[in-house]
Amino acid sequence: MKLYSKEVMKHFIHPQNVGKMKNYDGLGKAGNLKCGDIMYLYIKVGKDEGGKEIIKNISFETFGCTIAIANTSLLTTMVKGKTLKEALKITKEDLLKRFGRVPLVKIHCSLLAVDALGETIYDYLSKNKKPIPKELRERHERVERDKEIIEIRHKELVEIEEELHQKTKHIK
Ligand code: FES
């Protein structure tokens, strides 16, 4: 039996919306407690015909594994054009369902994309002094606590990831 499903391989081999965005409206960073891998996610916010705020553009940069890359690629394709509220409703289980089969040891990697998206929307809302839903605030506090632990537990790796992040060029 193959380790990864066709859908995982599709997004891993041809990841969508990869790269560091210039002039973003929101930037989120999340880390994985178990492995120390980091995800950066960028959004550009626009409005739909009804005036609701939507994710007009999205991109990501990660130092995570196959599942982290494939998962985030999938998530970006799912939330592009969606309202911020709709995007926040997507869970790691939704992504896993779409992938069909993910090895047990890789389940934790699926949370990285969802956490980073939450952080990105949190960043956008707080920078623009907009109301932040309670659930998102709590999620943000957990991600912040996790990041503090990661910085101690995976110090060396985090430093390398930070250096790589600084050196990465922006996409247009
Ligand atoms: Fe680190 Fe998957 S092993 S994100």
C-alpha cells in the first residue's frame, strides 16, 4: 500500500499558492510542537459583491513535511474567494477527509495549515481593529503558547527556519 493518497501527492508535487507575499493584509505564523516545523501564511483581503470581506489572495511558506506542504496547498485552494468567517470554519478533519489517507504519525502535521490560517486572520482583524471572535482569540493564545515551547524545545531548528525565512525572496 502506498504511504500517501493520490490527492496528497498531487498537492505535494504541484503545490498551489506557494511563496512569500508582498503587501499582504495579514500574516500568520504557526509551529508544530512535535517536530518544530514552521508555517507562514499570507492573505490579501478584498470584498465580494455583497461587500463581505473575502480572501482575495493567499500564499504560504513552510519548512514542514510532505503533509504540511500538501495540506496547506489544499487549504489555500479551499479558502480563496471565501469570506473570513467561512475560512475560519475549516478544520484539520475537513482537510484529512479530502486527503482520504494520511499516516497516523503525520496527523499532527495537518494542524499546521489550519493554525497558520487562524493566525493570519487574527493578524488582519487585530491590525485593523476589527472584532475578533472568542474562539479565534483562544486559538491564537494556544498557538502563541505553542510557539514559546517550540522556541525552547527546537531552538536550533527554529533559528535555521528563521534564517531561511529572512532569505526567501518575495513572490510578486
Ligand atoms: Fe513537521 Fe510534518 S513532520 S510538519
